[in-house]
Amino acid sequence: MLAKPTENVLPIEATSRGPGIAAGRHIGAILMDDGKLTVTDAEQVLKRQRELRKAEKAAAKREKRAMREGVPEDQSVATNEDLAGYGFPVDAEPDRDQDR
């Protein structure tokens, strides 16, 4: 039994994240609520994340293909899709004169 009554004491939660921060909130939502991030900024971040995911997927696919075909890593070449995924401008038709 407790020596003193605890009616006016609130329990401390072990998962407390601080004042005003709810569990599971994304950092973007917090920054937007604080006015540190605009909708345009958030859209740019999301676009870049999608581009990076796409580029990583293409790189993994290329590595898998290279392993299957036995191509050494130092001889692998990035595709137009890889370059576009990393934000590089890609021409519609690559120059074929360079090979000659």
C-alpha cells in the first residue's frame, strides 16, 4: 500500500515524444504545421523520393542482370532510365556517332 494518496499524480508515459508531437506523425507534416515547409516544397521532396526509389530499383535490376550475364562491374553502363531516375537530362535519341 502507498504511504500517500496518488489521486492528483499523473503517470509518465514511457513513449512520450515531447510536447505537441503525436506518435506516427511524419516529419513533413510537422514542418508544414510549423510553417517551415510549403506545399510546393513537400511536393518536390516527394517527387525526388519517387525518382530515387525508381533509380534504385533500376540499379538493382541492372546489377541482377549483370550477375546473371556475368558482366564485370567495371564494364556496366547506366541506361537512360537510370540517368533519368537520378535527375540527369536524357536525350530522346542517343548519339550513335560516338561509337564510330
